[in-house]
Amino acid sequence: TVANVPLLQEQNIPTGLDFTLDPPLCDGTLGYLVVTQINGGIGPFEYSIDGGATFFPASDIDDLLPGETYDLVIRDANGCLVDETVPVPVPPTPAVALPPSFEIVLGENQQLVAQIPNAFPLQLIDQVIWTPTTSLTFAGNSIQQQLSPTAMPFVTTEYQVTILTKEGCKAESRTIIRVDRDIDIYAPNVIWPDDPDSDNFAFTLFTRPGSVRQINSLQIYDRWGTQLWVNRNFMPDDMNVGWGGDYKGSPMNPGVFVWWAEVELIDGVVILMKGDVTVVR
């Protein structure tokens, strides 16, 4: 006698799973995985991250190494399995770079642009710190703007930029701005007051743009020490406010005259200068 015995197939088997993965952080914190849902199957469930070689009852798994790929296997009470491959990403490492040095002259400025590699997203930067902040100006408060200040130091200065993530990871870079403090003030030695089209129809001081805050005082004397003219607190490079070769409105005869000046530089340093100028008519 042959009997037909039906085979029963388990219908409630695990068919899939969902999980969340907190990736490793740059500060050394390792990855953390939590299985949030199992589709099908009969509990209780067991879990494995080594392809089923060993199982454990907890649905949360920590100490996942960056750059590793784990074979997550879940086994239900009937021994049925479902698995998922879990690649663990490597956390991006913060990095920043500045050019090693710059050369400027007194009164000039230099934009500093801290370069961040494309592999490190700007949104991961929590704070940008410059040291020192002396003579730095920023266009705004965004991370991008904080990475590119304009520097106008009056003396040679080394700057350091530090970027920080929310986890406290950081990267640093340094640059030095060397400042040429050569004053470069020009005083003509001859003027032609009777020729308004002359390049030197009056006497004043000429400077490199941005290097001088003002001329505190410019005085003219004859050879006997008589003060013929004085002007105070005015800007250089403008002959219209300079000495036109006269004394109390009357033209002086051709000759050599002595000048004395007190000049305030852009950084507040005051220098004294003197020389002579010849009037030609």
C-alpha cells in the first residue's frame, strides 16, 4: 500500500530586514547598527555579523570597524535565515591647507583662502578659528566666508587656521605674511610754481597708496630759518594742498628752501623727514 503524505512548508519565514547604521566618526568612535524591523519569521531572533558562524540575541551591534563589510545574518526560532551585506564607511578626515607664505608691502592687503579637499564636505565643519585675528576681516559668518578672510597686517605675521568638527576632530595649517615696511615717500627737489601744467607746480609729499594715514605737518623755511608756510593734517599726493612757492601770498624768488615733515603711517607710526626743494621761475 502506498500512502500519499503531504509535505508541510513553513509559510512564515523571514524575507527581509531593515536597520540603521551610525557610521564611525573621525574621533575614533566605531560604527553602531540597530536592526529596526524583520519581515516575516518567528521570534525570538538571533543575530550574527560573521556570516552565521556565531549568533547572539541582541539586535544592536556596536564596534563596527570603518572600511569593513559585515555579513549580517538573522535566524528565527525555526532556524530560517535572512541576511544582508553591511558595508561600514570610512569617516572623512578633516584637512585644511594654506599657501606657505605671502609678500606684501605696508598698506596692502592679502586674501587668505583656506583650502578644504573635496573629500571633506564643508557641512561637516562646525567652527573655523584663526590665530591671531589681528588685522583680519571677514565678509560674513558662513563657513565659506570664515575660511577666506582678508588680512592687512602692518608687520610680518604668521597666521594659523584650525577647522573643528562637531565631534572635536580638527585640522590646522599655517601661513606667514611678510610685510615690506619700506616707506617709499617721494619729495620732489624742484618745483615750477609759474607753470600750472608742470608735474611739480607745488611742493608736497607723494606716497605709495595706502601706506600713509596723513601728513601731520609739512613746513617750509628759508635759509635764515623763517617759516614761510605750514599745513597740517592733510593727505599726500595732492599738490593743490601743497606749498606753491610763496610767502603770505607773495611769490618767493628762485632759491633753495628747507622742508620738514611729520608723517603718520597707516599703522600709526609717526616718522620725521626733512630735505630741501628748489623753486625755479
